[in-house]
Amino acid sequence: MIKYISITSILLTAVVLFSSFAPVPQGGKQTIIPKMSRFNGDIFRNFAEFRVQNSSFNEVGLIKLEDIPYKMLVNCTTIIKVHRFEDGKGTDYSCLMFIRDHKHPTQKLKPVLVRETYGDVCRKMKRAIESR
């Protein structure tokens, strides 16, 4: 009985911890990210230009946009994961891109808010890796 309670409490604690890292909370006030004009960007071998914006998350998971969007040239081979970011209205005008930071000793992942749709980001990555 004691083992069952301890395993259950561990699982519940893990669920609570992992749910706290979600970028959009379930219910309550949610961030609305406005749509921006289309951005093509340049494509080079393994590199693509993305429109990104500095951002941060508060303690309840709401994203806060900071400064203005800018262009960033990204080596597509360092992109580990792209997460489709759905805002409070159910739109996906932005996505979170996770880039491996090779300068950091633990090679931690760096999240970047890309102000383009998930589909546009995928197309650019594919073109950059396939370009010769």
C-alpha cells in the first residue's frame, strides 16, 4: 500500500511539473499573437533567414512579446525541435524553435519565437537543407 501511494504521488508531481512548462495555459486569459505580413527571407546552404522576436514567459505560462521582430539567420542543422504555437484564438501565426547552443558546455536548448507559421518554417528548413 505504501509503495502504491508513493508511486502515485510521484506520478502526480511529475504531471504537475510538466504541465507548468506549457506555453499556453488551459483556460483563463491567453496571449494573442497578431498576424504579420508574409516574410520570405533568404535561403543558403543549411541556413535560412527567419523573422524572430524576443519574448519571455511569465509564471503562469503567458508569453510576453518584447521589442520588435528582427531577421535572424539560423543554421538549420542546429534546430532540434519546432513547436507550433497556438495562441488564445486558435491561430498559429508563430512557433517556438529550439536551437542547440553549442557554445554552452551542456549544449542546452535555446527557445526562439519565430513570427512565421509552422508550415513556412518547415518549408524554409527543407529548402535550406536540400539547397546545393
